[in-house]
Amino acid sequence: MYEIPVATMITQVRVDADDPAFDAPSKPIGHFMTGEQAKVAEEKYGYIMKEDSGRGYRRVVASPKPVEIVEIGAIRSLVDSGQLVIACGGGGIPVTRQGNHLKGASAVIDKDFASELLAENLNADFLIILTAVEKVAVNFGKPEEKWLDDLNTEEARSL
């Protein structure tokens, strides 16, 4: 039996304040609201609200690409010392740099993009993303969905 020490790192992930995603928020967050509640949220808080699949209205925020993991030095030190590190949970806490300060951003970072950046920064040999989906597909959930049984690097880059 191995007793591997585990560290959980609350992770700030820097995004570019000029990322085009901020001009077109599209990631739904939070609970569903009625049209009336959504109108109040828009007026009172300045939220951008959109109808979500016939189930009601939800707030939408930007989903910018991650550019830097702020705590990467600490994460690397923990990994190098033999710790199992849990980091970038949920994509991390999105922040932008303003001068010498970090400021929270009204956004959601895609977990897969944050994981890729983390793996790249740690020079990981492998990045394994576990999912309940049977295999990778293009056009997932759409009528033209196609399962990919085998995929080489060139094909992956083209997709």
C-alpha cells in the first residue's frame, strides 16, 4: 500500500482581457430563471441573459482561453517533491492582470484547455481526460456525429 501525499491547490488562471470571448459571452452559468427574473437580473446587475434550450433563462459569461497558471511554480514544486496535486479544478479561477494586480474575471475557463495548459507547463508525458462518453466524436450530440476510433496527431490538429 502506498501513502501518496495529496495537495489541493486553489488555482488562479490568467486570461487575456482582450480575448474575443469577452465580446460574445456564451457560457451559461447559474440557475434557470423566468423571463421576468432574467429581465430584473439584466437591469439590476448588468448580467447578460439568454434563453437556454427551452428551459428558461440563464446568465451567460465569456469562456476565454487560459494563458497562464498563476500558481504553476508552487504546483511544480509540489509535484517534484512527490505530491499528488489537484489543481485547475473546474478550469480554475479566471483572472486578468491589471498592472501588478490580478482581478477576477466574469468568465468560465474550459476545464480541458486549463488541463492542457497545466500538462504543458509541467512537461507531462501524458494528458488523460476521463469522461463518461464512450469515445471521442466530432459533432458530438448532433445528427452528423461521428465516432473516432483511431486518431493520429495530424488528424487531431485538423479538428
